[in-house]
Amino acid sequence: MLGLPDSARACLFDMDGVLTRTAVVHARAWKEMFDGYLKDRAARAGEPFRPFDEHDDYDRYVDGKPRAAGVRSFLESRGISLPDGDPGDPPDAETVAGLGNRKNELVQRLIHDDGVEAYDGSVRYVRAAAEQGLRRAVVSSSANTREVLAAAGIADLFEDVVDGILAEREGLRGKPDPDTFLAGARLLGVDAAAAVVFEDSLAGVAAGRAGGFGCVVGIDRVGQADALRESGADLVVSDLADLLPPR
């Protein structure tokens, strides 16, 4: 059924890079935020400025992770340790929360200015899944998930949403831990073994594998098919439309 095991009863979709073309927006926002901070820090310390790489650094340290975890992960890669701060820290605060809030402001500005586009192949696939009676939920670390789905015009295709807000409220660990995907399966009333995870990030694929899901589908938008398989993807496609029967 739609390229999935016969045991599949539900689909759990990551959003950025799987359903919507917002992964590039997030990468731009992370780069603008980190480059601004790193440039200022280098100037203060009299050291050379080394920019954030929106491909390698994004894929390795922040893609698919909750915002604070992404900030910490990248800073650790540069040997930088900052206090966590408080969730309400202003975006100019030199804390993990402050940098995360600065990145979130940039994402919201980019989404507002440029809009959100959904992948046509993904939309067709989700609609086909609905027609086949498969349950459907979005599982994303973004606190802006519902706004992005609405902006892309696809919110009505899903029965439930697990987002960064719910994860924080319920104390769910972010990807690569499987907590959020397991929460999505619970919301849909299915066991993990009967659910399929659709992810484009290495952390997300690892989360799907760690959760014991029936199948993990990796979506390769950036030429990392081998890395997705190494992280635990059972199947790798370049677009969800590849799983649809020929029209």
C-alpha cells in the first residue's frame, strides 16, 4: 500500500523538508543568527570569524532538533558554552534561549515575507494515504508548526499535530530520541509497529529507528541518501511521489 508494509495503519510526517519547503528557510535563519553572534564574539575576542555552514553545520547539528538543543549542539562543536537562560530571554541575550529566540524571530519574518510552499508530491501522497484509510499526524520540533501548515494550506490533511509547544509542555525529548513520534502514534491510537515515520533529517530518521516503528522512510532532498540509510531509514526516496503508483 503506497510503498509501505501491509501492517501500516498510520503515517507520522515530519514537516520541514518533508511536507513544506521550509527547511531552507530554517537553514537561512540559523545561519543569519549564528553568523551574527559568531562575528560579534570573534570581534570581542580578537579571533578570526568562522561562519556557520548552512549545509554541513545545519545537517549535522541543528536539523530536526528542538531549537535549544540545536543551539547547544552547534555551540559545543565550536567549543562554546553558554548558560541556558530562561525561555523568555530577549533575542539579544547571550544565552541558549536568547539565541534560540533570535532564530525564531528570523524564521517568522522569513515565513511572513516569503510565504510557505508545500511539496506537491507530498500533498498528493498524504491525500492518497487518507483515501486508503491511513491515520495521519505531523510530528515536528517547530513551535510554529500549526502556523506553517495553515500558511501552506495543508492543515486540514492531518488529524493530529505534535509540535514544539506540546513537546515542551509534556517534557518530551526531541529527536533523535523517539518521544515525539511515539506521542504522535498515541494520539492516533496505534502502536509504533503499525506506524510509518517520514523524515528528511538524520536526527529524525534515528528517532524513528529508536522508537521501533514499523517502517522509516527517509526523504533525500539534499543528496544524503547513504547517511539516511546509515541513520536507520528502511527506504529512501527523493520525493514522496516516488511511492505513489504511476498515474
